[in-house]
Amino acid sequence: MAPGMGWVVTMRLRRREEPLLLAVAGGVLVGLVLVPLVSLGGQLARGEALVHAARTLSAPRTWSLLLASLGIAAAVTVAALAIGLPLGVLLGRTDVPLRRLALWLHAFPLSLPPFLIALGWFHLLGRGGLAGSALGARLLFSPTGVVLVLALALAPVVTSLVVVGLRAVDPSLEEAALLVAGPWRVSVRILLPLVRPAVALAALVVFSLALSELGVPMFLRVGVYPAMVFSRLGGVDYAPGEAFALALPLFVVAVGLLVFERRAAGRRAFGVLGLRSREVPDLRLGRWRPAATAFAAAAALLPLLPLAALAIRAGRGRGFSELPRWIGASAWNSLLDAFLAGTLILLLAVVIGHAAARRRRGGLGLDALAVLAFVTPATVLGVALVATWNRPSLQAVYGTSAIVVLALAARYGAVGLRAAAVAFSQGSDHYEEAAAIGGARFLRRLGRVLVPIHARGLGAAWLLGIVFCLRDLETAVLLYPAGEEPLTVRIFTLEANGPEGVVAALSCVQVAMTAAVLALGAALLLRGRR
Amino acid sequence: MIRRRMAFLVLALLAASTAVSCRSRAREVVVYLSIDQVFTEPILRDFERRSGVKVRAVFDTEETKSTGVLNRIVAEAANPQADVFWSGDPVRPLLLVKRGLVRPYASPNAAAVPPGFKAADGSWTGGAARARLLLVNTNRVKPDERPRSIRELASPRWRGQTAIANPLFGTTTMHVAALANAWGEDALKAFLVQLKANGCRIASSNGEVKRLVASGEVAFGLADTDDAAEALREGAPVEVVYPDQDGMGTLLMPTVVVPLRGPHPEEARRLVDHLLSTAAEQELVDAASHIPLRADVNPPLGGKRASELRAMPVDYSRVADTMERLQPWLREWAGL
């Protein structure tokens, strides 16, 4: 009797493998994001926290600062679109020379912590900088400076998504249009409208990152809303409940962004990255080619200037020779944390991303939860995780790097999840259906069909997750275990009175480490392609 | 091929997980610090060499100096992780004492510390001090125009040419609270309003003030002794002015060692003994140009002893209360 019952249960479980696996992955995501945030929200009930929070939320300066932050984020998004849209078309579809190199150079700073780029601009444009002047310094330390620094750092999001979005465009549409119109008109009237979902996703990502950015505005002395939230956690009167209340408007903004993205992209929300098009001849720019080449070269090289300034500062300040004394195990910690968190993100992304791409029940809700964690100020999420995980019974997690891994996975899960969903939505679901008809269960379909077919896309999702975790500062700084800080944290803490040459040299290590990870990842992905 | 790759991946993950979990936790002590890493890390390494006890440290960032790790200690109160807090100022540890997060220990090495700089029950003990000073750019300010008082930060003569760190964070918090006690809260608020109206730049940190003064973006700013020492070491065109030497005096802030309720009490006591030793204080004085409190520690080259300065009289406990009370107003003033 008992084996029979067991067999029935096993068979039922096998039939329900997909929803069960989704429930497990969803449970992990809910446990990492929603439970800590809700328990932090519970602190509002303590003492007079609710009264204080209500007073803060009703103060005019709260809303004026939020408006100012939304204005900065909107300006960054517009500027990033102004750079990224034309550049994406130029590098994705035209006969501009050295396009692949230009795209790599242009996109690379995106994988670095923004405060590090701001530090580089300071060494370049600050009054004592390599090209310093009073005007340059005034411009840098202003809202305009914040917008420019962030726009240049985040424009590659737009460029990259437009480039890959263009590959998904049906070549016959473009060929037909070219019979009656020139390249300029084809780009504006045909190509750009067709990559609207990619542009919407890019705008969402840029706006979210700009709105939640804390390091750059603080460094450039510009007041922003996340700094207000941070002041409830970093100031003398530690008030996590109030910080949570202040984060509520940001949650509303996050929901608004998601609605905007879903409306703008429609059912193609995840189908924006194309890897399937056949080769199409480049659009010929004719007499516009030199000007377009100059624009592409400037856009590719400009974001590299602050990195060059850091390298020069490190060289002049004998920072490289001092490195062994100061670097400790931080680079290894960074790599290990990012590798493990990226892998956890990938595991969640395979299941949830598949559900979102195939519009399974719960898939889109979990996607929204991941995006919510992405736009929540890192400080709020960090404190919520500390409150949830710092218990004697969970010391094996909280007292080790595991807490950093979990926190990074919670914060950057959306990145891998979206990339995996894109990969799944690009492929035909016929193979999967055929395997299902042939009797293959979900885990078998996943292992034998889905993962092998989408190996490149999932590899890219893994790489993207690792790179985002590698560039993180604001999540890890709140909860890294004593003595196991990642390199970004070490740079940030040593920046306080540390020799500028050493800080610049450590920044160069961060740049080199990220470049190496990207190069290795790209080599593996391209090898798979061949 | 795919199976081989998967096997490699699993092995790599296992190795990485093992590396995370198998880090030795025997004979270790956890210390949280709000004093600059660049000055304190060598002292901690020295302790490791001498004692064989592994030190695991959490350093504060410049922006949240003194409050970032302090709040982490508060957040971790239910399951304390830190054994020792080495604070850059004497006021914030009192907030931990008030919350019952301290495990008092009267170190024998504290005997040489003057009575005004330690608690009788060993809940906190002071060490080498920093002074709050005016860092002046010598290219922008002529010798006969050097400011003498912190009130000159708000002088119309220097409109748009001065800087202070955000008083919500770092040592500036304690400074404004001490000023509120010395002048009265209304006078302090009027001063800060005037400061803002005068175009004084509100920097993210004292380190940032140093950078602004050293690069000549402002004529002078309010910073700490260690910031000034760093600027001088870098060869910046700056000079130090100890403010209000002919008036209320300069604010001195001793560093403070606080034993906490962490999981390694024995190792914590050994670390406290080391941090309060003559050798450690001398090392901090030499590296960070701090002002020695003990008679058996020499001041840095060209530096001063506490006894050579007119120090602002301060009741740290009162300053702690004022600091908490001022926070909402300061947030409003800072626009946060």
C-alpha cells in the first residue's frame, strides 16, 4: 500500500514539477526581498515611529526633494537616450568603422561603481585635476554635474539594448524601406519604432539606477531623496522604520515604472534582445560617415577619460607600488561574493525568467518583485536584511560572506531574471512543446532542451549578474562580515584620508578585475557560439 | 560536453562555498572602527603579530563616519557581532552605554589616561585626540587675513569660499552639539543659518573639505587634525589654524575604546589592552598627527600636546544628549 501511495505522490509531484519549482524559486525571492521589507515596515509600529514617519512624509521638503530626485533621474534618462539612441543605431546598423571595439569601450564603464567614475572625473576636472578649472569644478559639483556623470555612465544601457534590439528586427522590413527611403529616414521611421520595447526597458533601467543612486550625488554634494532615506540610517538618530516609510514613495515610483514599461513594450516586454537575425548589409552613411564616426568615437572614448585620470593619479602618487600593503583579500572577496551571488541569481532566473517569458501564473508578479528590490534604496534593503538574518540561529549565514551573497542576489536578481526571460522569449517554444508531448518532465526539459538551447543567453545572464554584483558598493557596505570586505568597500573606506594614489590604484584594480571577468565571460560565450 | 561543464561548475561552486565556510574562526576578535582605516589598520596588524589573535575589522566610510558602524552595532544588538568599538569621538559611545550594549572593562593600561578622558567603570577609555581646526589654503588667503575663529566661516568677507562637512554625519555632528552647549541652541542655529546664507559649501565629509581646501576650490574649511596632516603630507598649500585660541578654545575629541558584548570577551580584553598601550597611542599620534593625552607619548613633529592648547570645555554626556535633540532640526537645515 505504502509504495503505491508513494508512487502516486511521486507521479503527481513530477507532473507538477514546473509550478513546484517556480514556487520554490519564488519562495526564495520572497524570503530575500519581501519578508525583510515587510518586517522592516513592522518597525513603524514601534514607539512613535509611525507618528514621526507621518510627520516626515507630510513635510513639504520631503516632496520637494523627491521631485528634485525625479527631475535628476528624468534628466539622466533623457541625456542617456540622447546619447544611446543614435549611437545604438550607428554601432548596430551602419558602416561606421570599428563598431564592435567602440561598443565595448563605450559599454565598459557601466560595469564599474558609479562613485569610482565620479572620483575619476574629480581627478580630471576638479580644481587640482589634470584638466582642472574653476568652471569645470563648479559644473562637476552641481546637479548638472550629477546628471552628466550619471548620463555618461548609464548611456551604455541604452546603446547596448538598442544594438541588440536592432538584431531582432525583421531584415525584410528594413530592405523594403530602403527601396524608397534613405538610411536616415529608415532609421528614424522604421528601425527606432521597431526597437521601442528595448528603448522602454533601457529607459526603465537608467531611470531606476539614476533614482536610487546615492554615492555620486553625495560625492558631488547634491541633495537627493535616497540621501534623505540614508540620513535615517546613517545619522545619529537611527530610525529604520522611518527610513522604510520614506522608501514607500520610491516603491510607488517603481510600480509606475513597471506599468510604463509593460505599456510601452506590450507583450514584447521580454523579447527585446535579438540573437536570431540573418546578416543584413550595413546602412551606408555616405557623406555623413566622417561626422558619424567622430560622434561614435567621442561617445566611446569620453567615458574612458575618468578611468585614464585614475590611472595617471595612481601612477603619479606611487599608488601601484603601495598596492600589496593595502589591497588585502578584498579583490578575492569581491570575486567570490560576485561569483556565488551571480550563480544564485542564475538559478532563480532560469526558473522565474522562464515563467515570466512564458507568462506562467506568478511569473510576472515575481518579476515585479525583483524589479521592486532593484529600485529600493540599497540601504533600506540592507537594514531589512540585517534585521531578518542577524539571529544566533542564523549565525552561519549572517556571520559569513553568505549574507553578502544573499543580499546581492536580492538586489540584483532582476538583472539576471530579465536577461534570462529575454533569452527564453527569443527562442521558439516548439522544441519545449515537442519534448513535453514526448513525455519529458519540466526538469528534464530544462536540463535537456531549454538550458542547452539558450546556453548563450543564460551565460550572458550569469555574466551580467556577476558584473552587477562586482560593481556593488551600497548593498555590501552595510552588512559585510568583519574582515571580509569586497574591494569596492575597501576603496570607499580607504578614501577617507587614504593616500589618493593608493585609492586611485585600488580603483584601477577594480577596473582591471572587471575587465578580466568580462573578457573571460565574453570569450566563453563566443566560444560557445562557434 | 555539457555534463562535463556542469560537473566543473558544481565543483567550482563547492570549492567556493568551502572557502567561504572554512575560514578559520579560532582565536579572533571583531572590532568596528570609525577611525580612518589608513591609520588604524597597521596598529591592528601589529596586535595580530604580537598576540596571534586574528582581527576582523569593519571600517566606517568617510560619509557616515562615526554613525555607520555605530548604527550597525545598534542594528545588531539582538545578536552582537562586535567585541570592540574603536570610536573617533567620545560622544557616540555614550549612546551605546545608554542602550546597554557595552561590557565594561577597566584596562590596566588606562591608568595613565587623565581622569576626564575615561569612565571610572571602564565602559569607555580615551586615547590620542583630534582637534577641530581650520584648514586654510595659503594660495588663497594672505598671512594677515588668516581666520582665527570658526565664526569667520559665516563672515561675509569669505562669502562662498568656505566649507564644512555635513553636520548630520561624522565629527561635525559632535562639534555643532558642543557649540550648542557653549553658545546656546538658538545662537548655534542662527550661526548655521547664517553659514548657509553665506554660501558655505556643505561637503559630504571632512575628507572632502580637505580636498576642497587643498585644491583651492574654497579658501578655508573646518576639518580634523588627521585631515590636515594628510593634506600636509601630500604637499598641498595649506596651513592649520587652531580656532578660538583667544576665546572659547578649540574642540578636542579623544578617540575612545569601548568594549562591547561580542562573542569573544577574552580576546576583546587583550585588544583593548593593546589599543590603550603607550605604543599604540604613539603609533596613532605619529601616523595621524593626533594630539597625545598621556604624558608618556610624544606629540608628532611640529604638533602639540593637549596641555599646550586652549581646549574648549566639554561635558561629553551633555553633548550626547544635545546631539540627539538637534538631529531633526539639523536634517531640516541640511534639506534632508
